[in-house]
Amino acid sequence: MNKKVSVTILVALFLLIGFIVLSDWGTPESKLDKTKVNESAKNDFGYILGTTWTNNKDDISSSEISFYVEGLKDTKGFFEDFDILFKVSDDEPENAKLKVSINVNSINTDNDIRDKAIMEEDFFYLEKYPTIEFYSKEIKKVDSVFISKGLINMMGQSKELSFSFNYSGIANNKNGSRVAIFDGSLDIDRTSLGMEHITSVGDMVSIEFYCELIEAKK
């Protein structure tokens, strides 16, 4: 390869990097349409013993999982395809079980180039690890919030994970359906779950979730 060709390639590479860094990456907007909860709603699992709840995948405005990463270009996005299963035992509220499964390929950051880059080996490595899963081992109420402790499986790694969430109670949504409403947030160090440290990208990922779950038929 001659010197002129090498210089041309380097210039093109620097221009591409500059374009990626300086261009408007876009920011996806939330599609949530939250149901108003009556202040008198009971936010205790004792009122929903023996029930099982799932997210309504036919209504994308009812549940949402978002993430935010600080870096050279801050990144905000959503996972748009996920399954939530919440099951309360027949006789003991603290024996409730939570399972979450996220389709990595459903990431939306409002920029196709960035979405594709996030799927590559340095980040989520979609080809090898298409899902992220969480299984609760224990759920306890502490004061006015609930603490879920369990395992997160991501990129071939299995790590203990603990986070708090709110249970607002039962309400009727815009369609008149009975829903159980939950929300919460957590921070995860992405490098502890198989991702490489990259100087221009923050290691900590902030995740927020809101879900209106519908009761599963027995």
C-alpha cells in the first residue's frame, strides 16, 4: 500500500470518527401512557396472593425498560421487547417470584448506526448472547419499598443483583383492564457483566423501569 493511499484512509477514518462524535445521535422518546393510581390503592402483596402477572406485549405504552450511559456522547435508549413474569404465592407474600427476559436485538437509541454498534462484540455481542435474564431469589418489603435479590445472566456471566422497586397497587387502565403497577431503578457496572472498558463510554449503566402488568389467566 503506497503512502498516498495510507494517508487517504487515515483521513477518511478521522472524518468518520469526527462525524460519529459530533453528529446528533438522536434521543428516543418514551411511549408510556401511565395509569393514574387511586391514593387509597393497597400496595401490599397480601392483596394479590395466588395471582400471576405479565406485561401486556400488545400495548407498548403500558411498560418500559430504559437505560442511560454517560460518555463522550451520552446514550439513552430503550429495550422494546421483553417479558416480565411476576408470581405471588398462595399464602406468603415474600415468596413472590420475578422473572425478566430481555431481547437484546430490541435496543432502540433512535440511531441505526449506534444501535448496530451496540450489538457488536465490544458491547452486547448479540450474535452470541441474544438475551438478558433476571431471576429473583428473594423479595422483601423494607419500609415503603420492595427489595428484589436475584441473579442476572448476561453475556455468559451470572452475577448477583439487588435493586429496589415500588408497587403502587391495583388500578384500571385506559381499556378498563385491571393492572398491577410497578416502577424502579438500578445501576449496573457493565464491565462486571462481560463488556470491555472503553475510555469514551461510561462503565455505569442506569436502568429505569415502569410496568403495568395484567393478570394471567389460570
